[in-house]
Amino acid sequence: MKRELLMIPGPVMCTPSVLGEISRPVVSHVSSEFIEVFGDSLRKLKQVFMTESGEVFVVAGSGTLAMEMALVNVCEPGDNVLILSNGLFGERFREICMRHKLNADYQQAEKPGSCVSISKVEEKIEGKEYKAVTVTHVDTSTSVKAPVKELGGIIRKTNAVFIVDGVCATAGEEERMDNWGIDVLLTASQKAIGVPPGLALLAFSEKAVEIYGERKNPVDSYFLDTQNWRNVMDSYMNGKPSYFATPPVNLIFALNTSLTEILREGLEERFKRHALIAQAFREAVKSMGLNIVPFKEEYAANTVTAIYYPEGVEDKVFRSEMRREGVIVAGGLGPLKGRTFRVGHMGNVNPSDIIATISAVERALLKTGCQVTLGQGLEAAQRVLKEL
Amino acid sequence: MKRELLMIPGPVMCTPSVLGEISRPVVSHVSSEFIEVFGDSLRKLKQVFMTESGEVFVVAGSGTLAMEMALVNVCEPGDNVLILSNGLFGERFREICMRHKLNADYQQAEKPGSCVSISKVEEKIEGKEYKAVTVTHVDTSTSVKAPVKELGGIIRKTNAVFIVDGVCATAGEEERMDNWGIDVLLTASQKAIGVPPGLALLAFSEKAVEIYGERKNPVDSYFLDTQNWRNVMDSYMNGKPSYFATPPVNLIFALNTSLTEILREGLEERFKRHALIAQAFREAVKSMGLNIVPFKEEYAANTVTAIYYPEGVEDKVFRSEMRREGVIVAGGLGPLKGRTFRVGHMGNVNPSDIIATISAVERALLKTGCQVTLGQGLEAAQRVLKEL
Amino acid sequence: MKRELLMIPGPVMCTPSVLGEISRPVVSHVSSEFIEVFGDSLRKLKQVFMTESGEVFVVAGSGTLAMEMALVNVCEPGDNVLILSNGLFGERFREICMRHKLNADYQQAEKPGSCVSISKVEEKIEGKEYKAVTVTHVDTSTSVKAPVKELGGIIRKTNAVFIVDGVCATAGEEERMDNWGIDVLLTASQKAIGVPPGLALLAFSEKAVEIYGERKNPVDSYFLDTQNWRNVMDSYMNGKPSYFATPPVNLIFALNTSLTEILREGLEERFKRHALIAQAFREAVKSMGLNIVPFKEEYAANTVTAIYYPEGVEDKVFRSEMRREGVIVAGGLGPLKGRTFRVGHMGNVNPSDIIATISAVERALLKTGCQVTLGQGLEAAQRVLKEL
Amino acid sequence: MKRELLMIPGPVMCTPSVLGEISRPVVSHVSSEFIEVFGDSLRKLKQVFMTESGEVFVVAGSGTLAMEMALVNVCEPGDNVLILSNGLFGERFREICMRHKLNADYQQAEKPGSCVSISKVEEKIEGKEYKAVTVTHVDTSTSVKAPVKELGGIIRKTNAVFIVDGVCATAGEEERMDNWGIDVLLTASQKAIGVPPGLALLAFSEKAVEIYGERKNPVDSYFLDTQNWRNVMDSYMNGKPSYFATPPVNLIFALNTSLTEILREGLEERFKRHALIAQAFREAVKSMGLNIVPFKEEYAANTVTAIYYPEGVEDKVFRSEMRREGVIVAGGLGPLKGRTFRVGHMGNVNPSDIIATISAVERALLKTGCQVTLGQGLEAAQRVLKEL
């Protein structure tokens, strides 16, 4: 095992304390020790989701599971769902809709790098009654960030439930569940939450819970029905064990540690750190003459950046050169595959990480035959980082 | 963190190597290192499931998720399903059937401790065409073990898919997927597999895969559809990454280590060890005058034992006394709650563990006011263990 | 790595928390985090040594280093030293004396299992002026425990410095530095202190420090001179770093955790636990017809027991059978080699450990051809352990 | 525990595998598993020391202990020792000489940053018969590197034993024991060896062993006498256990892992990596207008660099600013205290580490009021690192 930097948009590097916790001897899921830790995790998760009245769920699974749980607990067959997509992950919502016989209205951004406009959304929701509107806060394929706050302002005026896929955003991007009118917020452990993969994390607002209560049919999956999990989460938050499925105890110990570290830093500080490091990175790559995928600075995510390769750079060659330099970055996805690389900068990312990444990008581009003025990207980043 | 013995029917104690692996620095799910380890895990899982032609799946989730995946990939709405239940977990299959509009025929054992008879099963499958027959190999609530081999012999003659819930059995009880005609075998990581909780593990036989191929409707869940996972598993087994949902990399490193240890011991040796340790435990509790839940020795599981309390012993008092003695055991479930306690003896369990448990049971019973001849249970266990 | 029981007289099994601490990322020895932890360790070590006025030292090294540090800081060439030995480790003090030109009076117990009598000691110290008297609290080769309290009562009336080698005793056997008049107490991390090997631990009383102050010659070693270490220990206890040699930071993090656990249990409770578990073990082996090395119960240590093999049992065969049973025990030392085996029961040892050990001894003896009534030793142990 | 960079001249950051090994459950020092690992470690240590005929020793302790062991095993009271010092650590050899009544000829470099000249050494050894000549390969206080190869060439022509203190050099700087005529090479685990502190590591050449054999008096310390350790090392190398003092098993598992990683990289590669990273760092600080302590490039060490502060920068303020930036550097030592800071770049150091350090230095200097052109140091470093 070499010391290397994992700069992909998830899974992300964890702190030593988080890794330490995950290797504790296994304890019983009904032990007093675990009860306390699970209860704490749920309470802290509410703080990180910035919700007071929301109900939170921690389930063994992945972000995709969380997406499906969000939709099936809110919608019933025949319901209309508006899907806003600035990349690839809206497509996933659409697939889920198909399986559950929901009528998906799929609104895709014009092209990679653009963002569905507010006016387009207004037009849509005026034209039809939606049971739910979904949006991917940050689409990891394009690194485009949706205007969740503005969308919330519009959707809360309708009957629709606002579902935000925060997989590549929560705990990195500013995201205020209660204030912004988010009804279902979902994410996974391995992104800005800073825990190894294996946990689906969700919160449902009072409005979302109410709508669940008015269902005519049961949720058409057993494992995905929040009703089965609600008692479990309530019990643990009240200091009592309860059983539906064996909770992933070691991952939950790790989750609790990471949430503690997140809250110790403070969410506002954390948003600021992500913003500044992301800006430093964008300034750096721009100063090197590279183009990023998002068209506008306001669309550019603070958790991940997708960058177009300069003419003539081979994706595989570049990334294997980066690996040789000790920095792991991700390739492009979907239509951007081969034409872009992606750098994750979320969770515990710090100035050292981003500077080392920029430095490796400079050298790797040089080695793959690009004209690069060594130090240029670094200088641009330094000018931003000095504000930290 | 004290050194204590976790003797519950899951999650179980892990070896130091498994715990060491789970705390490795997170790596990319597309790194060559992970690709190799994931591919290895899948190949080894086939060996542990004792299948050559089966397709295996490793998914972030729990045993319940695996149960639902089994049913929804085999059945379509309107299909008949026969559920054989010797405890509580058949009920769970029934709930899943309801959600997916499958017609469940629920065959429960007469009372806790008995086992649905082969003749009853024959009667059932002669009377109706079933798409699937499910059985819980070991029901953790009663510690009753179903005659999976015999059931397989009968069901393979029909068109029904034989689904075995091996959650409390696989890698502890003798269980030969190919030989015994099991079509879907499912389990979870935290039982006899010896890994912390968080992974659902499944295998589908050729027959099960064929039936999937003949479906008229798509699987009514996205995350649960094996079709989405098949390419991922195939790719990793062929040394290439593929993406559907971020695999729980750290848990999979741990899984690989545990599977390696399982195969190094050898499955036949492992079955023998489980059988002998379980027998030692049963002999011990019987010699102490206690009754176990299974009516017949042949029903008694080798992975867990449910024991009736003697008159006058309070469940909570006894178990907290056990904890004070450094041994964690589980309480009863369902109708047996308060009247029984359960001891898990699976995975890495060894003679030291079971002897220490019996010793603690003797002392704890004494302290809760029972008449106990100290050493009697231990002596009985020793006579069995000397054969190891 | 198998789960097995390490029942040797050091190194001993550590708690998961201690092992967790030792694998923390390395920190600077002048970081505020380490300063606090080192300071805490020193303060806690004083409590565990039961001294208020003593000066404590934590040095990378072993017990033998601690023995040599004890002697060379107290004595100067030509000084008389009385060495009381109930086994092999007094010999080690004698070797050290030779190197430093100290006149060693070597008082050996009559034979393995006996203990130098108080009257013999009185006779000795009346006849000659000693600069120091050394005693091995528990000699790990014979498992004989010296009457340190009584010896302290006698020696404190003389000018001699009372040096106690607590390597196999401290934090397991009752041992009260200030109350019993111990002037130099030394031990190593890997015994009842419960930390992996690598640390020499010492305390010097005011009397010992005074005598250092009156030296005519400098200590004839640089690394071993307490003067070089005193400022370091003082500084860290006062919240400031100081440098003589790089402190073994990871081991000291582990030490701090173990000392915290020791004090959380409470020393009196800990002495009681060791005494009861040792008694259970002795009763067990005696009831099996085996003989232990110490002649009298009052000599028998609570941290280790040396047992004679019954006729016909081969040391290697027996111990490899024990290993196969998952319990590691030690062979004999010196004249007892081949004729005895030794079981360590110190540190975090609990009833489960000792019961499992006795059970393995019963089975291993049976397999090596002895007449053993299975369960007999266990029954005897149970009768003692029920008092815990 | 934050993710931060520990860039001090020891202890250094360890790889995850090394940290993983150190937290293994403790095993017996006579277990077959440990025997194999200890034997392997010793064989690998010979390779890292680049000696075939030398005898190696691994002892719980620190570098200072190793220095004392080197001298006392070679010299006897009255012997002449020539000490070459380019900083502070020669002084330590002098103190050791005093304790053991050796006549120390102390040859100090003219001023901090200069290096004792070859001609001065030639003059010295022509004028007097020395039993030993000691040199600090890299003096961590000045970051001056001695010309060990040249010195070896001269000293091997005399009867003197050439003792090289490689504490801040071995496994980072080019250092060829057999080829260069080094007779005693010593280091500690926590420097370029890449293991947490706690181990003293030494090798003695045939010449040194011969001289030991001709001693008139025994070594005047018991713990430090190589004779006591020789059998232990020989035994373990021959697959058999042997006891003198309990070996620090967990540290030795870690050592074995690190030595494996060192040899997998290859020593020549490793020297090259250290040289290039060190050069990058020196170019960076020089381009920022800072002065390093070594007068000439050829004196400048590849493992550590001492840099003078620019006018007006407060040591404490600067280093606490660096810590805030997530990079830990060391202060100055001795006469350079307050006027210099030191950066360690050895062991597992990689381009990411050094770039992040330079970046933090730029920003920290700016914040402490210096005139800094952000990016200038980074650019200079990049031009060097591109050769890697």
C-alpha cells in the first residue's frame, strides 16, 4: 500500500480516525454501546442535513438505493415525476420511474456543461401537476451544480415533493434542507460525508412523510419501504434497539466519527473550505489553458470538477501518468468519456491535496506532450488559497 | 473496548486480518488493486457456495435485501410461491411476496422447534404449480435447521426455483448449491462468512438465470434487478471495472480475506468444526438440565442454538450477568422472546469460545438463583471437543 | 491471523483500543497532542506504581534495560549489592553488577519453587552494609512471588536502596511503591501493563534520587543515566516538549490507553481479579493431579504459573497440541526446561481465557496419553470463579 | 485526527501497511510466525545496509542507544576516538566517550553549514592512532551531509574502526557499508527506514567483530554488549528462537513490512528519489530568496533541509501558521534555534508531499509578513520534479 492521493469523486479518502473506527471488533447491534452510537449518528445526520423536523434513515446500501427509496416512498404508480438532469444521474431516476410505473418527465440540460434553467422548470410545473420533482445537486459526470435553493423556492409553492440527490454534494456544497424546502434529501457515505462506501443516507421532510401517510397502495418493495425502517431509527434515537435488518455496525461507528468531525469543523466553515479549494482548482486549470465542463462559474460544483483534455492527450496515458505521480483522478463518464478527466475535491480535502494534484496535472500534461508552463497552475491556485 | 466474546447469531466476531483489511485506506473502485480483489472474491464466493455454474452477486445491503432480490428476480406478479418456515424468517418472505403481488403459500412448522415435514412439502408441490419454493436453512429464532438436501431432491424434479435463505447457515452448515439443487442461495456477510455486516451475497443457478430470461415484465425494482449487476460482476471477474453503484470497497477487501481464510480451512473441515462445536454446546446445556428449542437432534442447527430458560430465570438479568462475565449472548425472538436465549456459534468460533460460553452460562445461572452443578456442562462439552 | 489465546508470561494480549492506538499515524514528538498524552501517561504511571513522590521514566527498551538503569543510577563501582533470587532473573542482576564493578552478594532460593526467607535476608543485611538490595517480585521461570511488602519493611530501616524488578508483577500483583518502601520499581510494557513490548518503565523514590545526588562519579553509561531523562519527563509532565532521544510515540499512545483502562478498572479490583483467576487456575491444575512449581500457596504468583508435566508428557508435543487447540502457553526456563510449562494470566486476562486454557490443557494432556478426567479441572476453576 | 503532512526529520510518516502491521494482535516471540518475520527482517536489513558480511542487530531502543552500543563494543577505556561533527550529534558521541573513559578527539566543522574537510581528517589520523573514527552521516541540526565514501576510503587504510551514525541517512542517502568501508553502521527505525520510533538498528563489519574478539575487558554494560544479542540474531536468522530480552514484536512486524517496501522500490531508485525531491525542495526555497544552512550543494543532505528564516519571521508564528496549513515542520536546534526551520523529506516522501510543503511555506511566509511571489518556489520545484 503506497501513500497516494485519491482525488476521485468518490469514494474519497477518510481520516485516520474514521478508518480506525471501522476496524473495531464487531459489537452486537443491540449492545448499549452501539445503541448510543447509532442514536448519535442519526441526530448528527440531521444537523448535517440541516433539518430539524426531517426524519433520517441510515441503511446498508448505495446512493442508487437511496434514490429508489426516495421515489418509491413518495410516489405511487401513475404519478407524474419531473426529473431535472444536468448530466447522467437524472437518467437513473428515469429508470427507477419506469420500474415503478411512474410517469417521468425528463428534463435534460441542453448539453454537457449547461444547467436546466429556472424558467424551464417554472414552465414545466405550471403545465402539469407533479407528485415529485427530482434534481441531482451535483452531477458527477459534468460537475454541474443545480440551483437547489432557487428550485426549492419554486417547488415549495406546489404540491410536489422536492427530491434532491445530494450524493456528490451533501456535506460539501451548501445545502439547507429545511430552509431551502427540500423534502427528500439523499446521499451516500463515500462522498463528502467521508466514510467508506456502503451506506445510503436519507431524510424525509414532514411534507414527504404526510404524503406517505396518504398512500393508497403499500410501497411496492419491502426493503425500500421507509415504514419498516422508521421504528428502527426512532428506537435507536430513543436509546432502544429495534430490528428490521442487521445494521452495518462497523460502518455506522465510522459514520458517527465522521459526522462528529464534520460538525466540529462546522458546516459553514466546511462549505467555505470546499468553495475555496474548488475555486483554487478551477483557477489553476483555467490558467493552464484547460477548459472545464460547466459553462458558467455559478454552475461549477465545489466537490468535483470535470476538465476537457487539451488536444492530443490520451485519457489512459494521462491518468496512468497521474497514478505514477501518486495522484488518482477519474475518467470521464458517458458522452464525456475519453474527452474529460474528473477531480474530486470533497470531504477531507485540504490545500495540500489540491496543490499536489495541480502539480501532478502540470507534470503529467508535460509528459504526455502538452505545452505547459510549469508552475502556472500552481501560482493561480496559491492566489486563491492564501485566503483560507 | 474490553476483550469480550460476541456469541450471538450475527454479527459475529471477525479475525484480526479481516478487521485489518476493512480499515485500509479507501481505494478507487476502478483501481487495478480493487479489480483484482473483487474478482477474486467473486470466484472464491462461488467455491464457498459450492457452485460452478452459478452466477454470484455481492451487493451493499443486508440479508433482507438478498431475500427480496432472490424473489423478485425469479418471480413475476401472480406467480405462486411456497414458503417453508420453521421460525420467523419465512414470514419475511411472505411480506416480500405481498409487496410484489406474488401468491404466497405459507407453510409454517407446527410449533417452535418442529420442522415442516418432507411429506407436507411433497403434498404441497403435487397440488400446485409453484414458481419458487423458499426455505430458511437455519431459522435463527428457533435454531431449527431445514433438510435442504432432501428438499432440493424433491424440488429439482419440478419447475419451481428452489430459493435457500442461507443467512444463518452458509459457510457454517453443510450446504452444496450445485449438488443439492439449490437455485438461489443467499446470505449476508455478518454470519458464518465472518465479515462485518453490510453485504448481501447471492448466487443464481443456470435454471434461475434461464427463468429470468423468460420474464414477461421487467423486475419491479431498479436496484434489485440482477440484470443491472450482472455486467458488473462479470467485468470484475474478467479483470475489468464496470459501474452500476459504487461497490463497498473496504467491505469487499474484508470479504476477500475472510473467503481466503474459509477456503484455507477447507469447507469440509469447516462444516465438521461447526458440527462438533455445536454438538458440544448442545450436550453441555442438556447435561445442565436445560432444553433446547429444536425437538430433534437432526433439526438442531450447527450455527446457533436457542435454549429455554429454566423456571424462574429472568431474561434480562441472565443476559446482563453473562455480559458481566464477558460473554454476549442474544435473547429470544418472537413467541420465544423472554423464554429463551440464543447462542451463536459460527464463523471463526473455536473450542475456547464455546467452553468459555458454557462456563459463563453455568456461573450466570447460579447467580440468577438456579441449581447448577458447576462443571457439569463443561465436562459434557469436553467429551465432545476431544474429538476435534 | 487466527483468533487464538496468547497465555504466555509476556508479551500478553492487548485490548482492541490499545492495538488501535498503536497504529495511529505517527505524530511529532513535540506536537501538542503528543505532549498531552505523554504527560498523562507519566502521571498515570505514578498512580499504577502507587507512588506520589517517585520520579517516573518511560524509555524505549526492555525490562533488562530497566534493570540495568536501576542499578547503575543507584550504585557506583565498589558498592555492595544484595541480590535475592527465586529463579533465573536474579542472575541477570548479577551479570549487570559484574559489568559495572559492583560487589554482588547473590542469595538464591534453595531450589526451584522455594523463596529466600525473610530471616535469611535479615541475617544478610545485618552482616554487611549494602548500597542496594534487589528482588524479582515474580520470577517468571518458577512463578514464585517474593514477599516484597515484608522485605520493604526490613530494608527501609537500612541505608540500602530497595530495587524491585516488577517485570512480571506490576499492575497485576499487589505492589505499593510508597507504602511498602520500594525505592526503585521497574517493569516493561508487555506484561501486566498490557502494551506490546518496547518500553522500559521505572520509578525512583526520593531516597533513590537523593543517593543519585550524592554520587562521586557520573553514571558509566550515557543512555542509562536518569539525569539525561529527568528533564524530558519533567517537561512533558509540565506540558512542554524536551528532547533527549526520540520517544517511541506510537507505543506511548498505546501505553496511555492501557494505563487509562487499568485505572478505570481500579488497582484494587485489578489485584483481586488477578488473584482470583490465578487461584482458579491453580485449583484446576491441582485437581487434575498436576504439581505447580511454587512450594507454598503464599509463594504462588498471580500473574504466571509454572506447572510440572506429569510423567511421560513431552514438552514439545504438549505445547504443539495446545497450539492446535488455539491456546499458546510457554515452556519452562533454565533447569525447569522440558519439565514444566508456564501459563501467563496477567493484564487483560478474564475468566473466559483461563477456562479456555484449562479446557485445552485437559484435552491436550489426554491426547498426549495422560489419564485425565475431563471436566475435573474446569469444575475446580468454576468453584473459584463464581466468586468474581 | 486530521489528515496532515508530517515533514519533520523524524519520526516520519509511515505507509498504511506499516501502520497496519504494528497493530496486529501480539504474538509470542517464540512463535513460528514471529521467528520467520524476525529472520526475514534481519536478512533484509543487511540488504538495506548494503552489507553481506556484516552482523546486524535489532534492539528495542533509540538512535542514541545505537550510538552508545557502537562505541562500547568497539572501544575500551583509554582508547582514542576521533569524532567528526558537522552539527550537534557529534557532541553526543563525545558525551558517550566521557562516560566510558574513551579519549575523544572532537573535530567540529568551522561553523554551522560547513563540513569537516578531508584534509583535516587526514591530518588527524596521521597524527594519532585511533581505535575508532565516528561521523554523523547527516547531521539533522544543520542538514549537512558528511562525505562518508571519501572518509571510508581513508580510514580503511588505518586500524581504526569507522563508525557511521546513519540515523538521519540510512535508506535515504546513498550509503554502502561494505563498499565504502563502514565498520559500524547504526540508525533508528523512525527516520528513512519508515517505521515508528522504538528500534535501534546496527551492523558490525568483520573488522569490527574481530576487534570485539580482541577485547581485554568485557563491555562495561550488559544491555549494550553485542555478545548478548549475537546469539539471538543468529538464531532467528536460522529459524530458531532465542532469548535475551523480549523483542518488540509489533515493531519488528512493522520493520519487516517497511524493509520489504524499501527493497521493492530498490535502493538505487530510492536514493534517486530522495536526491531529486531534496533538490526540488532546495531549488524552491532558494528561488524564494531563502538561504539554506549547508554552504555547498555537495554538503546538502537529501533527507532533511535546514533553512534560515528571512528577516523578521518569528519561528513560533511561522510554524504554527504551517500547522494551520496542515504541514508540520521542525524548528532549529542548538545555535540555530529560532533562526532556522527544518523540513524532513525522507522515507516515503513523494512529490505530492514536497510540493504541498513548498506551497504551505509560500503562504505561511506571506501571512507572517514576508514579501513572497506566490508560485515561485513551486515553479522551481516543478522543473526538478519533472525529471522523476
